[in-house]
Amino acid sequence: MISLDWKERLIADCIDFFERKLPEGYYDFDVIYNAYPKRIDNKIPRDIVVFVADTLASKMLKVHKEYLPFLDYIWKKKGENGKLVFSCILSKFIKKDQKFYYDYTKKYMDSIDNTSDVSLLMEKVFYPIYKKNPTEHIEPLINWLRDANDVISQNLIKIILKIGKSNSDFLKKFTDKMENRWLNATPEFAKVSGNFLKSLGKIDQELYLNFYRNYKATREPIFVEILTIGLMMYSDSLYETYENWSKSGNARLKKAALTGLKFLKKKKK
């Protein structure tokens, strides 16, 4: 909780920074709150940094694109707090020009593999967009999952399932669209699809098991490979399905089925 006195001081210092220092190219925003006396683990409290970020963002909104050099600087040069301020400001800017700032932020996302940085941008910038109109973002989400590195794909899956917990219609449409791409899946997309299934099983077991029921008669190796990557639990019906697949004359399908059986035997114990 920030006291009223400190709120007033921080607002005044934000205005001073905005009016005098930013136009001169001085971007070290921590000057605004360095005098704040309280620390948590020797760090400025997060709520102070967020308050400063939100105050600065409110001042910048009118000509937001003029402050892109500031954003670039603080992400690259100002450490953990710089990235927090960057994400807070972007969460406001993106409401002014969604397409521009979506692409701008995605370029940052595609160039980083640090879990905390990816999670921060995903939660602050992308999640609010996807949550507002999730169905219209299904294809872009699948395309991004297809091309993303492991850290980004893991965070995208978290966001998709976070939305899906309260929006079953979106989740069903998303899984249907994703499933439509399985036949021609690359090894990378097969892995992502399997990891998605694993996570899906934790929030909607019935929808998860339904995938395996629908494919129990398949003889297409790629489907069995994806389903095998996605295994996360034991059930008698799954065991029976994998036993049947393990008798296939197709070497690739049989290999995936035997891998699945090995997993299910361990889970059964």
C-alpha cells in the first residue's frame, strides 16, 4: 500500500521526469523512486515501480509512438524493473494501436528465451488481448505455437488454457483447429501439440480423453506419435488402445505405441 504522501511525491516526480528529462533523452526512470525509503530484499517494492510505470504511461498516451526509443532503452538497459515498466506501459499503449504494438511486442518475444521475461510480456501484454476476444485469435495463436521456441510455446499454452478454464467454447474450437493440422505436423509442432495435450489433461480430463477415444482406430503414425507425447495419466481404455496399436505392422506406429505402453505401465503401478 502506497501512502498518499508518497503517491503525491511520485506523481510530481513522474511529471518532472516526463516534462524535463525525457525530452532531453534521459531515460533512467529509477531517479523517480530512488528516494523511496522502504525495500523488500533490498529492492524497490513492485507496487512502487508499477505505480510509476502507470503514471508515466498516462502522460505518454497522447503521442505514444514518440516514446518507443525510451521503451527500447529500458528493456535493454534497466534490468528487471526496466522490463516491468516496459510491459506496464505497453499494456496501456496497445489499447491505442493494437496491431502495431502486438507486432512490436512479438518481435521482442521472438528474440528472448528467458522464462521470466516471456511470462511477464505474456501476462501483461498478450493475455488481455486474447482474453477479450479469444476466438478471433485462434489461428494466430496456433501459428505462433507452430513457430515458437520451447519457452514461448509453454507460456502460450498456459495462456490458452487459462482462458479455456472459463471459456469452454473457445477451448473446444481451439483444440479442433489445432487437431486439423496434425496430419502434416512437423516434429516441432507434434511436440507442441503433445505438450498441449498434457496440460489440457490437467484442466479438462474429459476433453483430453476424448482425443484418445476419437483416434483409437487410427493407423496414421503421426497421430499416435502426438498422442503418445501427450500422455499424462493412466486409464484402462488408454492401455487397451495402446495394446492394439502395438500390434501394428507399421514400424513407426508400433514404435510410438510401445513407448506409450511403457509409460502407461509405469503409471499403472
